[in-house]
Amino acid sequence: MRLPGRAGSLLAAAPLAFDPYPDRVVALVAKARIPTVYHQRYFVEAGGLMSYAPNLLDTWRRVATFVDRIIKGAQPGDLPIEQPTKFELVINLKTAKTLGLTIPQSLLQRADQVIE
């Protein structure tokens, strides 16, 4: 049941300033009992409900190829702009249970990782 004037869910696309503090951010959201989708998996590993985000390891691998090209003489302005192509869905079932949520099987099957 959603109370008037109260958010039913939250998309936490937090600025980088919050990234070093996933435990604190997750604790504040958990206290409010708001189902939240985070911008990186480490918030889910800290107890958040779920995240859907670019795979950081894949992103850093792509960065390394650009650094290599620049070191070999390429001009940064001549390099193409890329967007992430590999995303991952991470779901924390323990948090879902705490919030009284049932995650649909179809979503669980699509998840790259399910934390139990």
C-alpha cells in the first residue's frame, strides 16, 4: 500500500560523491523502506534492492583501448564517442523479502546475478 505523498519507489542515479558510501546510502533508503534501483551493482552488494547499469569492468577495458590509441599517437578529438554496450542486472532477494516484494520469475531469469 502506498501512502499519499510518499514515493512508491526510487531510482537512485547518485552523483559520484555518493559512490564511496554505498553502505550509508543503502541504510538511509532501507530505513525509509523504499524499493530502489541503483546506478551500480556495489549498492546492491551493500544491501540495496537492484541495479541495472553498465558493466564497470567492460567499461574500463574500453577505456584502456582508448588510452593505448592515444599513447600510440591518436588525437583524442579524432576518437569516436562510445556508449556502454554491456549492462548488468543485479537483484538482492534478501532485500526484496525484507520489503515484502516478490520479484517476477521473468526478471530473475534475466538477472546477471541474484544475491540470496
